[in-house]
Amino acid sequence: MKSIQEHLQFHSEALALRSQRNEILASNIANAATPNFKAKDLKFDEMMQAKLGLGEIQTTDERHFTVASGPLDEGIGFRQNITPSKDGNTVELHVEQMQFSENVMRYQTSLEFLNRKIAGLRSAIKGE
């Protein structure tokens, strides 16, 4: 039987990473006019896999490719800009704003999933 912590772990880890990514993207937006500032981003999928301790994916045939899913290049990396700037700043405001908006929507979705799981657990405890 799963513990309550295991039941909620995925969405709680997702919320923490989404929050961290929001801070990084907000920092990028705030430094859009700072010369030589390098835009950063969090590699969400890789960080999530690392937090959940996922390892190598099992293959069923020798012709299948082996794929590792885990902490390979985990962490925060620099974003490559599409249009080079003269002052060395790699922040592209429209890209950062779009990434920030998408991340906020995903944060709210994870929060909603977590709330529903908690509501389900409450109902089970009450016997409803």
C-alpha cells in the first residue's frame, strides 16, 4: 500500500520545480536590459526524473535503443538566444514571457491535481 507521501510525491515535486523555474524566468525578464546577462532556464523533465530517482528504461528487444532517464545533464542551463544582441544579453523578452506564462499554467495544473488528490484522500479517510 502506498503511503500518503508517495501518493503526493510527484505533484509536490512538480510544484517545487515549477516554482523554482518561475523564479529563474522572472530573473531573466528582470534582467532583459542588463548588458552581458545570460538567460537561464531549468531543465524541468530532467530535474523531475532525477528527483523521482528514475533510472534506465528497460528494453524488450535487442534492436531497441537503450535510453537513460535520469540525472544526465540535470539542472539549470543557459538558454541559447535566437537573435543575437549587440550588448551580449541573451534574454529575448517575448520568449521569456511565453515560457513564464506556460510555466504558470503548468504550476496551476499541478496544484489542481495535488488538491484533487488531497480531496480524494480526505474522502477516503472520512469514509465518503
